[in-house]
Amino acid sequence: MRAVGPGNRPREYRGRAVILGCGGFEGNAEMMTRYIGPRALFLRAMSKGCHYNKGEGIAMALAIGAAPCGDFGSWHASPMDPRSDRAGPSIFIYPQGILVNQHGQRFVDEGPGPTDETYESVTREINAQPGGIAYAILDTTVAKVKHPESVVRSEVPLVQADTLAGLAQQLKIPAEALEATVAAYNQACQLGAYNEAAMDGLATKGISPRKSNWARPITKPPYIAYAIIGSVVLTFGGLRGTPRAQVVNQQGDVIPGLYAAGETMGLYYRNYTGATSVLKGLVFGRVAGIDAAERLRG
């Protein structure tokens, strides 16, 4: 295997087994645009370490005929605060209010189901908006959740104002549009029991898009907002492997001595299955190591 080391000096490694466990391509702007499309411009890595995932392992293996696997046009999406510099500044409080785009308009059902099961699809809708950004709009009543640290992981203070117009001015969105959007939403809210901890069925009526759960009027100032953009936690496209983590070629034959583990191995399609990314690296990394060691002994 040929590589480039410090000082741009070429290096060559020879071995009877190579395990590729070097991540996906979320840190490679060219590959992100090629596979995911031009709106990748509005995505930001969820943590700084993601910038080191340049996709070299995937690209090298594909260049020698390895088979691709996974959804190259998709990624694990998560809502984050674009103002934050910390790792993992997720914003999950939006189901308690509404989401508006830069035009001050709603565009998605903010409460379609349990947040941990639906935040990825909502984040993709945020990425599709002008500038790839949206704003969670809440009031003091709606914002009082039992465990705020679990739904707001940003260190940057929220945006706050005594009026919706003042909030809109700080967010640089049309004040009249935001006021009209909130008024229409409030009118669509229905009486019913609110339950933060479960899908309560407290839905709007006569408005599109519908909000399916946790729909309470936004009426009590001060009004608050969080900016939200889509982040890329990991990419879905990678290499096709066997249950023994062996990389296969386009014809399905094992490429002798080549293994892939973790994000380098393509697995996901359209949606991410929670808590499986690190697990995938752990399981297939161990499997690859065992098989590679047996190959060397043999």
C-alpha cells in the first residue's frame, strides 16, 4: 500500500493483510458534493474529528475494483447549533415549538414521533431550506422541559426577545411573516392533555404542515429561538464486505487480504439505526483482526 507521510514524503507498506478502518468521507468536500450533491455545502461536521475522515480508504479500494455498498447519496443527519464550536452541539428542543425557515414560514411536522426516531428526517428537511438553516421558535412556557441539557447541547446562549418582531429582527427574518406564521399555528392548536415524555397526540388542525404531537400555542413572552442546521455525523456509502469483514470485488469475490471495518464499510440506506455506528466498528474491527491474524498464521 502506498501512502503519503509527514513532509509529503511517499511511503510504501507491504503486508499480507490490510484492514481499512479509516472512516467515511464527510471531511472531503469533493466527495461530499459528488455523492450527496450541492446542498452538502450547508452541512457541517458534528465534531471536529470528522474533518479527518477524507475517504481515502474507500477511494483506494474502489480504485482496485472493490464493490461499493451503502447509500452514497445519504448521511447520518443530526440537528445542530451552527454558532457552536464544541463537539456535538445538538438541538433537540424543536418539537416543543415550531421550525421556520429564513422566510419565516413553517415547512415540516415538528412532532411526527419520538424525537430519537425522527430527528434525522426533520434535519434533512432543514437542510433542504434556503441556506440550509431553520429556527426553532418557542416561548417561556413551551421551553420549560424537564431535562434541558438533553435537548440543548450548545454552549451558545439562546436568542430572546419580548416580541416576535424583535426576535425576527435578531434572526434576520421577515417580522410580518413570522408573526403571521405563529398566529396561524396558534389558531390551529387544539385543547388536550400535553405529555412531554410520550407521543401525546396533541396535534394541530386545519394547517399545513400538520404538527402531530406536542402542539401548544406560542403566546407567552419572552420568545426564544435557536438556529439549527444539518450536521453530518457519518456518511453511509462505503465498501461491501462479508460477515468476516472481507472486502469483495464487483463480482462478489473476496479480495484476498483486504478488510474493512466501521464507517469504511458501507451498510446504511436512507436512515441511520441508532447506536450502531460505533458498534459496527467494534464488531467488524474485531472480526477483521481475528481473520487477518488467522491469515498470517496460515
